[in-house]
Amino acid sequence: MSNKVNLHLMPTGVPGLDTLLTGGIARYSFVVLTGAPGSGKTTLAHQIMFNLASEQRKALFFTILGEPPLKMLRFQQQYAFFDAARVGPAIKYVNLADDLQKSGFAGVLQRILAEVQNFQPELIFVDSFKSVVQATDESSESMASLQYFVQQLGVQLSTWQATTFLIGEYADSTQEENPIFTVADGVIHLCQHLDENAVVRKVRVVKMRGTPHMPGLHSFRITDAGLHVYPRLLSGGILPDVKPGVRVGNRRVSTGSLELDGMLGGGIPVGFSAVVTGPSGAGKTVLATSFLKAGAEAGEHGIIASYESAYLDASNTPLQGLIQSGKVTDVRPHRLDLSIEEVVTDLAEAVDRTGATRLVIDSLSALELVLAPQFRHNFQESLFRMLSSLHARGVTVLMVRNLTEAQGQMFSPSSYIVDCIISMRYVELKNKLIKIISVPKLRGSTHSNEVLTFETFADHIRIAGPLD
């Protein structure tokens, strides 16, 4: 049996994109980047080019009836990946507009091959390639000429051993009848989804020969660093070494309350997820602070993912003291309309960076509000994917969930996803509000079925006896 040919994958350097491509783009391949205007195609092409290009691996960027190179450079240099020192010795821009107008396909092909022979690049970019199509007539002879041109271009560039990227403004690459998509080795499509005034950018690897790429739509965001792709993975990305049996339940962590630990059979099992439910004012955030404080006293680093900033912004709170001492890391959203992949990535990166073993999400109700509508509508799936990533890292998660009396004050729609439920409520008795706590659920473990009264303090709760 003969050995397989090595494709020599080149990592693009675009965060998350190489995960979709299972390593990168094969050398000497013919890749088409498609999408409607404003979807990020040119920015993606430049990010790939500046990540890969060097004086040993030169790049040629051709423009056809699109933006002039000087205008393109003025905007692209705003991104962190742009390196002006490489423009010239490693990266060269060529405008083919005059060649197309004067000599048609033959002139464009001749100019491209001449520039390739002279500069000898390993990377070639053509933007926008759809301009070639628009410059032709609609006759069958023109389409035949275009197909022949694309085939000849592919053959010639393969002879020069160059990796080629064609950029085209195609709103839907799966429906366009165009010979480019047939000849191409790979097709990457960018799009924007509008839902209730919120826009979520998405990318799809439509085609990539020779590699088991990830199918489906994956969200991405454009920042001053360029594109960041967030793959739809249960694990939230590449995982660190996870020891087997992190969720067997034989090791427990303290909630900061000995009485509550007793109700839980010794504490929350390591790597489990617990949700603290109840109405406003019941003491949920106080218990979350107690959980993080107990971890800090045990030498464990914690993370507070705060989506309700009012408590963190209050001065002289115990939680602020834990954050300022470096024992707890604060993770907050900096924008609205997030994808669940962005939330998962932020939390996973914070865990990997700090080595945290405890994480508090305060609150799930507020987290829903910062998500884009399409992720908010299917919050159960979003929560499942987020917890899968954290479980795989062996992190014990405590989440706060606000419930009103109309919602039952004990169970939420996501109760079946979590491992443990701690219910904090209050009842009116003799003109007083009495706070009560119970443990309705603890997966795979015995737990108390008592309903006990408790009091809240600045950084802990104190459980008393049964309700009289």
C-alpha cells in the first residue's frame, strides 16, 4: 500500500480558522474567498497574507476594478496584523484594471504570469475576481472563455508552485453557477445574519479538498486585531490535558458554608455545575462570593464572570477585595450581541491562563441579555455547550439564576442540564421575610431533603434550623 501524499498544510494564523480547516490551507491550492460586500473578505485575505508572507515566502496582491492599492492599504493598516515594513520586499500590489479593459482575459493572464515570473511569490491574491466576470458579456462564448481562463490560471500558478486566493463578491457561493467554484480546491464563505437589529458574522468552509474540514456555520468577529473565528465545538477549542475521572464525584469543594456542605454530602463534587436559583434579594450572589472566598482560602484561583456589573462596581465589597488581591479574576463582556462561542472562548482562555478551578457566572439571566437573539432563543443549547467546555477542564461551576415567584422559585428550564440545584427562597411569616434554603438535586450523590432557614452576611451565609 502506497503512502499518502503530504499536503503540507499552512496555518493561516487567523484565530479559530485553522480549527475549521483542521490545521490550515494546503500549499499550492486554489482557494476562493466569497461573501457579500462588507462581510470581511478583503480583511481576511490581508490577515492571511501578512501572517504568512516573508522575504522567503513572497506574496502578490492583484486588484481588478476594485479598490486602488493605496486606498486599500490606508484602511488595512489600521489592523494590528499590518506590517508596513513587509510591503515592497515581501508583499507587492499590482492593479490589473487597465489590462482587463485593454486586452481582456488574455491580457490579464499574461500580466499575472509576467508578475509571478518576475517576483516569484508563493502566495497570490486576486481581489475582486468577480470583476472579471462582470467585465464579460453574458454570451455563452464569454462564459466558456472565462472557464478556460480560470483553468489556465490554475494550471499556470500550479506550475509556479503558488498558493492562490481568489476574492469574489458572491452572496451565496453554493448557488452561484460559476466555473470558479468547480476548479477551486477550497471555498470559504463569509456572511452576516441580521436578527432583531443584531448582526452576527459567520463563516463557512464550503469546500476544502483533501482535508476533513469542519462543516456548518461558525461565528466570527472583526476587531482591531482582524478576524477571530469561534468554532462550534462542545469543548470550546483545543483542550489542555484533562485527567480521566475529574467528574466521578469522589472529591468535593466547599461552598464556604459548613452546614450547606453537609446538605450536599460534603460539598459540590469537583468538575460539577451547580445553579443557585431564587428571587432577587435571596442571597444568591452572597453564596457565590462565599464559594470563591472558600476557594481562595484553600489556595484555588477563581473566576467571576459578571454580567451584572452593579455588584462588582460597589465599593468595599468582599468580592472586590478578592479581585484586587489577585485571587479571583474578573471576566466581563465588553459588548452586546455576543455569540455563545465568544462567551465560551473568553471563559476557556481565562481558565487556561489563570489555572482557575472555580468559576462563578452571575447571572444566567443577565448572560441571556448580552447574547445575540439567535443564541438567546436557544439558550439551553448555548448553556450545554458552555458547560461542556468547562467540565472538560475540570472546573467547578456555580451559576446564579434569578427566578420570580411566577416561575416557581425553585426550578428553571435549564435545571436538567446542571448537576446540582441549590434553591434559596423566602417566605412571609408573622410579618417577617424568612429566608429558606434546600437542595432539590445533586446528580449521582445523596443529599439532604431538608428545608432550612438561613441568614445572609457580607461574604457568607449562616444556616440555622428548620422552619418553625
